[in-house]
Amino acid sequence: MVGFKCLHYSVTESNGHVEITIVKKSPGQDILIGVRTRDDTAVSPKDYNAIDMQIRFKSHENEQKIEIPIVDDEEWNPDLEFSVELYDPIKAEQGFDDRLPGDDTKCKVTILDEDFPGTIQFGETELRIARNAKEFDIEIVRVDGSDGQISCMISTEPLTIEPSP
């Protein structure tokens, strides 16, 4: 009867929150559901603020949005993940398995950390260049980070090939 509009959300740490959309698939009735977060590599309250709340869809409503606060710290972490799931609050009160059935009743949130400047490396580790080439392109890429500006110095040296005996 309800599900997440998207099954994977990505948010930068500095955004401060992630907005999740829940859709009601069957019009014409009121529905009460529970929404809660589950730790994975991201742990509440260090990386995000956990939620456990109830949402009521009125008969005329087709979707609702919730916001989950993301903690913006100054330390670098790899990308972290947690999940958000929909559940039946009545079954939860009675102690039963309460997660709503369906593939779209659980979604993943990835927190992208932009506190690490990253490293620079060559795009390819081996290049084949014609002996008579006057110029060629070398790709330099930034990996594992996005914070601030990084640079590097590049120089070339002539290749000496010793004659074979």
C-alpha cells in the first residue's frame, strides 16, 4: 500500500539532511505507517540522527516527505550507509514482526563525506605512444575526496632505450 519513491538516496555530509519521499499506492483511504532508521556503516547519533515516527496519509494524499538530519563533522570518513524502513506501528506495539512487506519498503541512504581532499593519480597506468608523436595527453584524476583544491607537479624525462646485443 505504501513504499519509497526511490530505493537509494545519496547526500553530501554538508547538506545537513536527506529528504526521503514515501508514496501511497492505493488512493481513497487513510493509512498509518511507521518510519524508522537502521544503522549500518553509518551510526546514529555520530553520523546521522535516527528517526522512529508515525506518518498518517489522509485519503487524498499520495506522497509525503520526511527529513533525516545528517551530522556534518570535520573528520574524514569513507562513504557511510544507513537504511530507512516502513513498518506497521500496531504490530510493533503487539511485539510482532512489523516491517511492511515489499521490495520498496526499505531504502538505503549513502552519506558522501567531502572532508577529505583526496589524492591525485594517473587515469591510466600504461600509455602506448608512437615514437614520432610530438605531443600526447595524460589524464590526471582526483580520487577518494572532494574537499578543497589539490594540485600536483608533473615533469617528463626522455626514455633511453639501450640497444640489444
